[in-house]
Amino acid sequence: MQSKQYPGIGETLFSAVLPNGLQLQVVPKEGFSSYYAVFATDYGGAHRRFVLDGRTVDTPAGVAHFLEHKMFDLPSGDNALNLLSANGADPNAFTSGGITCYYFQCTDRFEENLRLLLHFVSTPYFTAETVQKEQGIIGQEIRMGDDDPGTAIYYNLLGLLYAHHPIRDKVAGTVESIARITDRTLYDCHKAFYAPSNMCLVVEGDVDPERIFAIAQEELPQEKAEPPKADFGPPEGPLPVGAVRREAMAVSAPQFYIGAKIVPAVGDRVLRQRLVAQLALRMLAGHSSPFYARLYAQGLLNRDFDYEADFTAGTGTLILGGESAEPLQVLEELKREVARICAEGLDEKRFERAKRASLGARLRGLEDFDNVCISLAMGLFDGYCALDAAGLLESVTAEECRAFLCENLAPERLAISIIDPIDTKRT
Amino acid sequence: MELSRTELMPGVWLSYLPSKKFKTACLSLSLLTQLSRETAAMNALIPYVLRRGTARYGDMEALSTRLDELYGTAIEPVVRRIGEIQCTGFYVSFPEAAFLPGGQDVLRPVASLLGELLLSPATRGGLLLPGYVDSEREKLLDIIRGRINEKRSYALFRCIEEMCCCEDFAVGRLGGEAECQAIHYQKLTKHYRKLLQTCPIELFYCGRAPEKQVISALKDALVPLPRGEIDDGIGTEIRMNALEAQPRFVEEALDVAQGKLVIGFRLGECMEEPDLASLYVFNAAFGAGTTSKLFVNVREKLSLCYYASSLLDVHKGLLLVSSGIEFDKFEAAKAEIFAQLEALRHGDLTKEELAAARSGVASDLRSLTDSQGELEGYYLAQALDGDGCSPLELAELAENVTKEDVVRIANSLECDLIYFLKNGGEQEGESDAE
């Protein structure tokens, strides 16, 4: 395995690609009790249409998430979640628009648990009965999401921003769309997306990287499959399809997300664009920004206010949001602030401080094994190494961030999704 | 990794935990008070008001700028309830010198800023700024009112509120809406000054700096702390039995798509000499995690719910079973939850189930040592309980818990109240359980 040292952050990263195409990364951590492993596929809710063996396959919304739920069933009748738990591990999985991750954390019997993880994720086993039963369970999950203002506000925003990209649709699908899933659909999607060449394994803990390599070799299929090609439809234009969407739900104060879509960079610009996006948003709306301080003092924003740059399934979305009695006023203030930054540029001293703060935040992020492993996994699929971030940060300039804000948060690029309170008389 | 305790000033204790594992160090400060309806909201509000500005860094922007300079040091207000002790203060995390350019050490300036936040707030005429108090009070009110937004935690909150209606515990960590609404900057300043003089203070540090340096930095930072007669009589009253002979039943209707069933238990006589390891293992076997009776039977086998899990509060002596169900599954889900408890009471616990519960608890405790935030919470609770066991020692005890221990706890449990959040807007009152 290849190793690379990161003396600035006190880490060493071991990497390899197995003959079957699996990308493997290991971060050894001496002195820690916990082990963490994530086995991920470059497949999420947005990968609905794809080309497999020369034919185009269309799948209903919600398959990736459904598949994630069903992967835990083993042909022996056992459930992998229970087997891992019984072994003292804390396993789980999640599906986003662009990725499905299976992971566990444990303190004992790591190798056994790792073998089990690799085994169950590469062993498809579905029957008509188990699929039908799962339709009930996931149907409940979907209905629970219907009560959740956080889910509604997010998808309403994506609906405003994107004309047709499948990330518009809920990862879990709808009760109707998942009713169309059969065991055949699941086998097809597993075959297409769960081949080692479309997956990665990332491990952190007090381990020997060569051991991990050997275990992955032993447990996974040997052949190297051609990864499927996802079809997200024609490219999206820069402008949103709608500007404002309001909906009423049982919340105590209006919640809002302001968003804009950006064109994701490719090649060796990928990581840089993400760092620029985060730093630019921190300068614009972080807790030490004049914008946040002013609106907080005016009572227009509270401490929940946050921002993020989210890169998923070939899309890039900037989101700023929280709770406010006057979301539209926040939007107007934001537009004014972006215009001011465009005209005046960013304060250099404040920019240097923001970089310091960003370095501190990255060091803090390295404390979490799940954060490290999942960002490494996402980086492997998107073509960068998450551990390079701390070093690259130093070279980002204030002008780059100003230009980024000017271009991507111009007034015509913005949309706002609002959830207003309905009368929630407690009975 | 050995914890050491030092009294820095009267009633001010430091728990010092050396560790070279982390990239950041953590420092926390908690003011300890007896949870009560009259003062809970004021206590909860104080760190948020203090976090708005100090005499030197007068507003959020100036404070945040200072924190950015200190390499993104994070100082967050924290309000907790451990049993009936309310802990309010700050949790600070800052990068270790080893990873900063030129090996700069920010411990001293960080400790000093923490001291300033606590002791030298922005004031006018010696009073906390009305603008800060008013706006933070409104935000706290929003949070208190916002409890209803998240239905799963709302149902838990309501179950505790009804179950402990005669105890201070019902107040919740943030206090009540009416008491919060009544907060005024003069009254709050007076209360704040009294707290500084009387309440016990717990400090926690975990990181690479030698103990001497930490003690010296904190002592210097806390020089202006006025100490009067320390209120060391604070504690938690543990009720062993249910309030009434039959479990009470409370039903509430809101516009929701999924019903929430919460069943509240008293841990009962086992709380006379609480055996933490056995309590944790019992909880794991009954309802925490994916090998528990509730998960395996109520959720997986019978598909009666989307989730069903149990939560333990060892400080107050409570156990709550929380589940999300279809409205018409109420009776079936409730019956099955009680059936699973009954099974445990009769010793229906396989070797595998016990082993899974033990190793789950032990694993959680061991992995806790890899997170400063969790270590801080663990040792704060321990400082309040006065028990001296490390997470690794407790993990070992958990691995030796027997089936008899688990059965004994199952038999000690007493159901006190059943709460159901159902759909609709109709007025529903309290009724007796059938």
C-alpha cells in the first residue's frame, strides 16, 4: 500500500486499489479504543437512470435507500445489523442523493466485524415477501418524514433550484414509487452499483493497513466489473426555476432555507472549489461576519442560523438557513450584503482570521472517525483527498472567495423555501 | 489516562484528564444549581446572555473575531440537567499547540477569555444589558415553544412532565415558558451575581497541557470570582414508586402523521443502591440498540412500530420506552412492550441476548474514551454522583453482569404513566387507564 504523511495534522494515510477495482484507504490511530469502517458505493437516490450492459435502466424513486434497508438480510435468515450488534459493534447505514454508506464502530473483534460488513454488503438476498414487508416499514419512515419541517423545507428548496435533476426527489421516494420496487429491481441495482469497482472501503483505528488489504481481498469478489454510467439528464442552467415557496406546517416559528446552485468543478479543482465555497460562506454569513452579527442583534436570526455547500451526484448547492420571524427580510439583507462584498471586496484581515478559524474547525473535524472516514469516501468518488484540505487552505485567496460569492449568489441565482407555522393549538 | 481532582477555590473543582490522543483540547465550566421552576429559566438564560459580549469584547462580532484569532476556538453555552441538578455554563474546544503554526499555545488566552465571559460581562450601570437579555430571552422562549416541532422528543418531554408532575424534574433543563417570559434584566443580574457567590462550580480539562499549567491558567482567569457561602446541599430526589396504584394515562392530539407512544417507568427499589453496570446492561437487553427485546420483537418481528427503544436516566431513576406507531396499533404495541418486560421479569433472556447487551454497553463505554465531549459529560455526572469509576472500569463491570442482575432490575421497574400522541385537533382530557 502507498502511504502519505500529513505532518501538519499528525496523520498518515495508506491507500491502494485492489485488482477488483475497490479503492481502499486506511488511517491508523494508535492509542484509540474505537475502530471505524465504512464500506460505500458511488450510488444514491439520484442514480435513477443508468446504463448497464448496454441497456438503459429506469428505476423508481427510492430504490437506493430501499436497497440499503434490505442489504442487511442474509440468505441464512440472519440480519447483519443484529449480527454486528451481537458482536458489540454499532452498525448503521445511510443513503443520500449521491452515496450509500454502510459503517460500524466497535472496540472489540474488529476484524470479524469488518469481514461481516464486507460480506453482507456484497451478498444480495431479496424475496417478494421481504420486499413487501419492507414497503410497510419504509412507508412509515416516509410518512414520518412528511411531519418533519426540516425535510419539507429542504426538498422545497431543491424543487425551486433544479428543473429536472433527480436530487429534487426525496431519497426515500414516495409510498407510490416504492410500491413499484420488486426483488428484481433490487438485484439489478445491486449488480450495477455494488461491484467493488464502484465502491470504496475506508478504515480508521489502531490497525495494520496491510491486514485490511488482505481481508478485503479475501472477502470480496475477485472480478473487476465495468462501473455503470449514471444519467442525470441534461445539464441544469444556472438560474432557479422558482424564487419563493412557502408551506405551512406545525412549527413554532418560520423556518427558511435560501439556496443557489453552482456548477461543480472537475479534475484537480474539485477540492479547491469546496474550500473556496466554505470559506466564502463563512466570510459572508459566519458567526463572526458583520452580516450575521447585525441580523442577530436585530433579532432576525438566532444561533441556529447555518450554511453549507453541498456537493451531491454531480450537483453543487449553497444553502443558508435557520429560523426567522421575517425570512424574506433576511433574503433582502443577504442580497445587499453580497452586493456590498462584490463592490468593496473582502476585508483581508478578517479573511486571514477566517482561515485560522477554518484550520481550527478542520482539526476539530479530525477528532471524529465517522467524519474522517465518510469525507475520505466521498473524496474517493469525487476525485480528491479530504486530508489535503488543511494544507490547501493556506493558498485560498480573498479575491477568489469574493468572485465566488459575486457569481454564485447574485440576486437572480437565489431561491427561498419557507415553512410557516400553522395554528398549533395544543389540546 | 488518570483523572485528578483539585479544588482551585472554595467550591470550585477542576477535573484534569491528561491525554495526547486528540488534536484539540477541551475545557468546560458548569455552574451547579438545584433545578427548580422559579430559577431554571434564569439559569438557562445566563450563559446565552454572557455569550453575547464581555466588557472587552462587547458584542458577538468582537467575540467571534477573538475566537477566530484563537484558531477557531469554540465556546458554546451548555445547559444540562443531571438528575435534578441544573448545570449551566460553557464548553470550550481549541486546537492543541502541536498542530498550530509555530506551535502557538492558546490555552492561557482561551482560559482567560472563558473567565471574562463568566465574570466580566458587558454591562451598563453594573447591570446586564437589557437588549442582550431581551433578545436571548426571546430566543430561549422560541426553543421552549419549539419543543413541539420534533414530535419524538416532544412526546418524551410530555411524558416526563406528566409523570413527574409533583417533582422539580418536570421543569425540564430550560425551565418553563411563563417563568422565562417573566425574566427582566435587573432580576437576572441579581440572580447572576448570587450564582457567582453561592453555586458550586465544576471545571473539566482534557488535553496535552501539564496539570500545573492548566491550574495556573484557570486560577488566574478566575481571580475576580466572588465566593460567598457555597450552596452544597444540592441533589436529586429519587421517587421509587409510581404516583398512583394504576399507571396513569395521558392522551394528546396534534396534527401528526404518526402516533407516538411513550411509557414511563420508575426504576424502583434498585435505586436504593444503584448498580450502574447492571442498569445499563438491563437497558441494552430491554430496549436500547438493535439486539434488544423491543427492537427485535416489537419492531422487526411484529412490525408494530417504526422505532421502539428505551432510555435510561440513572440520576433520576427513570426509564422511558419511546415508540412511533400507526394510530390503530396503540393497544397492540403497548401490550407487546409490556409483554417483553414481563418476559425479562421471568428470566426469558438467552445467553446470546445477554452477551450482546453486555458487549454493547462495554463497547459504548470504551469508545467514550475516544471523545472529549463524552468524557466531559461522563466525568461531570461522576463529579455530581461522587462515584469514582472510570469508563474502562465500568466497561469491565458491565461485562460481568449476570442474567440474575438483569432480571432483578426488570422486577424492580414500576410503570407510572402511559402517554400517547395521536392525530387530530379534538380536545382530549386526562383519563384513567383501563
